Amino acid sequence: MMKSAMMKLSFSKKKLVPLILFPKERKNLKFLVDLIKEGKMKTVVDSNYPLMEAEQAWAKMKGGHATGKIIIEP
């Protein structure tokens, strides 16, 4: 039931992928921070849209055509 709710909240049609995980142990959090600092973990940006084109960004996301994050800028 929780998975179904999260998929609806994230508008995912494919699979549920956690956006971010917070490790409980300090050593695991440090490992993730080190990966980011070393450039080994990155966010993939598909496209940027101005706020006035948010409807087009929404349509792209709902259509499942994005290959990364869609950014809406003010």
C-alpha cells in the first residue's frame, strides 16, 4: 500500500526509485558525501523550463519522456 501511494505521489508509471536515502550510520552518510565530492554521484537533468511553460514540463513528465529531472525555473 505504501509503494502504491509513493508511486502516485511521485507520478511514476515505471518503478519506485527513492529520491534520496539518509543512512542511519554516520560512516554510510560520509561515504555518500565523499561520492558526491568526488563527482561520482550526479543528478541527471533532462531539461529546464521557465515557470510560464510549466504545463509543457508537466506533460513531458507525465508522458514518461524525460530521461532525467525536469527543472522549472522562476
